[in-house]
Amino acid sequence: MIFAPDDFKWSGERAPGLPIICERDGSVSEPLLRFFGWSFRYKRTAISSMRDEAYILREWWAYLEGRGCRWDEVDDQVMIDWRERMKEVNKKLGADARRSKDLLSDQRIGRKLSTVFTFYESAAQAMLLDRELVGAKGPITFRAADRGKGRGGASIPPQATAHGSVRVWRCAEPSGRKATRPPTPDDMRVASVLAYLRSSAEHPAIGDRNWLIGRTEAEAGLRRDEVARFSVLALEAGLAKEGIKVPKPENRAEAVRAGWQPQLGGLDAVANWAEGRQAVLDGLERLERRHRTNIYITVTGKGQVTREVPFPIGLVRDLLTIGIWEVRRDQLLRWSNALQPPGPAEIFLSEKSRGPLKADAIGNLLKHAFNECGIQGSGHRLRAFFATKLAERLWAEAFADNQFRWDQRVENFVLDRVAEALGHAKPTTTCRHYLDLGRMAYFKTGSKSVLRAMRHVVNAMAAHHRRIPPEFYANVAQLVERRGAGVPIDALLKAILEDPDYALPSTTTSGSPAPFSFGDAPFLHIVPKKE
């Protein structure tokens, strides 16, 4: 298996990274190539999501070859046998603790079978065969997906199941995973949770601390354990990268009299020194005058992997003025007899332990706030809120920079940046979920099906705008406005499109799919398998 380079094209559109799987004799596997090409052309899934599918289908192809079974002669029993073989391998490996990492979970086995089912379900549409392999009576059977539950446990819109457009393999076993994730809270719900965090504490200072904890998850996307470890030094280092350094007084004695506390060090030292605080805040104002919106702060996440997280300048200012120079300062002052300067390095401190607030305590705190506000979810949903807002903003910027062409390059850019901000090694299905939510917010629409239709319209406009006068766009805008107001013009538009006098001129002489190439010259040659 190889992954296509940057100049690879499919159906005239760049498709870098498209999986290409070869047979044992070195020839390209035509069915698999057509499947991935079709998936790319009709946006079934992103190329980044095809990599896992490619490894699964390559494994399936090898299994069929070892069994001596043609790919188009598969039925339910062949898939069942593959599942049993994977389970048998698990049993053998289970006796060897050193190789337990090679064990396949039930969810992973289900994922493999679901991918194979998707391949066969799409075979006819992808022009692999002139017949359906998935049907009510076989050879591969299906059933309608449970309401709200799609392949791999992903949620699907109710209208999709109502129209029977989502099917799963009839012989699939329950995965044991939750069918749906809690919904991502909107601005109003997040504001309610944050307001509760600030107002419900016994002491106003603790309320401010809890409020900043919630904002750090909602506005910077930190996990609860990352919030627990978030330190004054990390914030100080992020400011220093922007040229904002904690000032040191020229006259030490005069500064001490004015409130400077050098024994604490860094940002803590200027908590009572007005001149030092103002110097730091002036640096933030300089960034805002240059239209900067974020400061990037290094955060260590899962697996001790570090990443640069965008912190909004407004959040940074409140972390300084309220979190460090008020709440933390007062805590350190009250505990001065029990702590050695400079005290714990973490920003958010516990009143009980006088040390850093633990991750579990942060999780419980936020879960309680969600429950009290009657909102489904927990603190992790604030991280989802952050990812959705980030995806919306990145999409708006990248979409405009790409001259409003809605292609895979824009999607991949946003997916990469969202994954990086969340601390994921690579874009995941979760990142794509946030991208979809961000795009729905950008376009003010409520479903992915509308997004797909809008993508087709936007790309058509971007492709042909040089040959279309502005008056035509004005007329189209009026049509959209009238249809949005409920004027029944669908039948009229359909009649125009079906009128042969207005049909597109023929540009091809064959029904075969467009060739794929590296650059302008053909690179791959499909060798048909001999019967």
C-alpha cells in the first residue's frame, strides 16, 4: 500500500494521500482504488479518514486471497468466518501477557467488519459491479440502523433512519459503545454553566477561581488534568515569547515599599506592585492593537506530549488580574505560615490541601455545575465547545483565503489545526465532527446533508464565476430568498433543468471514470485480474 503524493489527481481534483493498494503481483487493485476514488469524489469521507479503512481493506484482501475467495463472491458467512478468525487469534494471544497489546477489542473487530460492509454496500455506486452485493436476501444482508445510532456507534440524524438511508450488517454484534455523545453546548448553555460556577461558591474568590477553570476549558480547550497542571510559569513563558516580560525594578528598595515581593518570583512577585502589573497589561494591549487575538502557551497533555494552545487575550488578562493577582495572591497570603515561598507552581489551588487542585476535583466541580444547570454533559463538553468555535473561526479564515472554494485542502487545513489545538496526534473522527459543527455554525444550517448540498453550489460558483455576470448571481439570490420564504418554485426549477434545450453540452464520449494522474502525466496503470 502507498499513499498518493501531493500532485495526485482523481476526477480532475487533487487528491493527495489517497490510498492505493496493490495486488501481490504489483498491479493496482482496481476495486479498492475505485472505491477510494469514488469516496473522495463524492465526499463520503475525508482522505485522512480513509487511511484506517485502507489498512482494514488491505487486511481483508489478504484474508480473501489466503482463503481462495474472489472479492465479489463474498457472502455473510465469509464475513462471519473472518470475525471468528480474529476472535481465535485473540484467544491465542491472550495467553501471552507480553503481547496483550496486540489483542483486538470488540469495538475494533466491529469497526473492521463495518468498513468491509461499507465497501460492499458502495460497490455498485462506485462502478465496481453492475449488481448489488448488499440486499435484504443477500449475499450480504443488512438491517436498518437503530434510531440515533450509525456505524461504530456514531450518532445519525433521525430523518436518515426514517428514510432507511443508513444500513448496517445484519450479522453485526453489539459493540457495547454508547450510541450518542452528549450534545455540544451552545453559547447560552456555556454562559449558564460559567455563571453558576462563579455565583455558587461559598466565597467570592473561590467562585472566581471556579469560573476561570471553566473558561480555561471552554476558551482554550484544556483537559481537566491539563487545567490542574496549568502553572504560573507556563503563562509567564507564553507572555515572554510575545516579548512581554515581568519587569524588574531599577530601585529595589522603592519597589518593595510599593508592593513588589521578590521572594515569590515572576508574576506572583508583582501581584501587589501596581507599576509591575501595568507593564504586563500594557504588553497585552500592544498585541491587541496589532489585531492579535491569541497568545500561544505550551501545554503538556496525554503521554507527556506538548503542544501550543491558543489562549484568547481576554482570558489571559483575567487569569492574570483575577486568577493570579487576586485569588492566588490572597491564598498564598493566608497560607504564608504553612507554605514556603514561592508556593505551589499551579495557578488553581485547593483550599483544603493548600496544593494544586486535583483533576478529579475539577471534573466533579464542572459535572456538578452542568447538573445544577440542567444541561447534559460534563466539563469535557466545554472542550468540545472550544473545538467547535475554533473550527468555525478557522473555517471562515481558510475558506476566504481559498477564494471561497470548498475543497479538500481547506478541510484538511482546519482538521490539522483543530487536532493540533486539542493535542491529537492526527485528525480523528472527533475532529471531523467538530469541523462539521463549526461549518454548520458558519453557514447557519442545522444538518450535514444541507452542508453537502451547499458545498456543491459553492464549488460550482467558484468554478464558473468568471463566465457568469453579476446579474445572474443577483437572480439566484432572489430565488433563494423566495424559496426560503416558502414560495413553491421547486417544480418550475426542475422543469427548466429537465428541458433538453437547457442541458449541459456533452464533454465526454465515454462513461468511464476520469483518469487519475500524478501531475499531468499518467503514472499508474491498472492491470485487470485474469479470470
